[in-house]
Amino acid sequence: MTYYRYNALDIAAYFKWTSMPAETERIYLDLLFQMRENLLARPLAKDFESFSQAVFREMYHVWARGFESEFSDINLIAPEGSTALICDQGFLALESYMKLLTIHLILTENLPYVRIYFVGLPLLLGIDKDYADFERNVALAAETLRLHATDSRGNDFDLSLGLPNEALCLSLNPEYRKVLFGSVGYRVKRTNDYQEKMRILREKSRRDIEAETVLRSAQERRKDRRRAAALASPSINAVVTTEQLPELHGGRADTIATTPADVDPSAVPKTASRKKANTMNGKGDLNA
């Protein structure tokens, strides 16, 4: 089974959905990046700065489309023409909503589950497809996002059997919770030690980027030196001496182009070449 990994748009939409204050955004980005091996798409897990910048860019685009809070239309999260990755294309809004719920379970302190009434959800999401298809896509999204459902009495509920006419408790899969949080099963408040670990992690990420930049610069300098050496090679740039000039022009030194400053009037022969010299001094007639 292939499980879903979250991208910058998913996280940006969650920040807007919860109206997260700007001063706490960095804290939650730190937390997400700490769990990157089991949570984030591979390109986002390379370094913290590129990850955070990607999320901030998507936050602007989400806001520009009008998705600003929990009361916004879920259909505004994905840009027009987006392709569903988990659900059927007609259930893209359901996919977006289920991802918001999952990120909420991951990031919220001391939250083991959320209660949700699925029966009325198609109306809220603007889904007008067959209800049996809706039930199938709910089960598919829950499996791909590693969610687990129980009824109001705490009994396990198999979503593939259909949706009941009552609220269900939706939580992270027990195995997935242990991978993310250990034996506790949900996020608890971090101590100052966590903040120090994140500072060290960011510093390591910055050093790795600087080392890569220095290595790239050194490689470019070596290439420049090789190009310069190749241009200076005698086999490419032959040196032409003044003794060679008559020979190069068939023994006629007077055919060499000169500038007005190079012409000695007393040295101009009284032949047809005089017209050429006068022309170069601005006195000749080009049609003579």
C-alpha cells in the first residue's frame, strides 16, 4: 500500500484553515520538518529553508484564491485543473478535507481523535456524485492517509462497509501514531530541549547548503582556468610577427589595412596606392 506524503499546498491550506497566527507558523514548520522522514514529500525534506519558503508561497496562492479560514470553501484549496491524487477526480474536495483533518490530528496537542458526521458532508463540500461512490472514496482516503475509525462506543469501524447515520471518531492509525509520536500516540507539548534540537537541525541544514555552494563555486573556477589555458595555447592562438606580414599577403606589404594615424604622408608612393592613402586621410574621392 502506498501512503500519502504531504506537500507544501497541504500544509499551507491547513495554516489558513486554522487561521494560524503568523508568529506560530515557524514553530509548526519546525515540528513538521522534524517528522519529515515519515510525513513530507521527498523534495520538501532536503532542507528547512526551502521547505518553509515553499509553504509560504503556497499560503499566498491559497489566500489569493479566497481560502482564508475554516468557513471558506474547501474547493478553493486546489487550483483550477488540479488532479486528485487519492480520491476520484469528482471527489477532490473530499480529498482536501480529509488531508486537513489528518494534519490537524498530527499537529494539535493532546488530540487523540476528531468526531465527524460523514452523512451530511457531501452537501457541505459541494459534492453531487453518487453516495455509494462517496462512501467508497471516504474509505480510500482514510486508508491512504492512515486514518482509523471507531464508533461512539469506541468499537473499531470498517469504513469499507459503508457510513453509519451517526458520528464517527477519526484518529491516526495506531501503528502510524507510534511512528510519529512513540508510545503516547499523539503530540504533546514540546520542551525547550525540542527547540534546541530544531535550532541545531536548522544550523546543520544551513551548513550543508553553504558547503554545496562552495563546492559548486570551486568547480566553476576550475572550469574557468581550463578554458583560459585552452585560449592561451599556441596551437589555438598563433602569434603573427611583422616579418610574416608580407609573406601572408603574397609579398605585398602595401595591401595591409592601416588607420589614418598610422600613415606617413612622405612614405606614400606616387602610384595608384596614393588614392588609397588620401582616402584614408579624409581627402580622397571614393569614386576617383
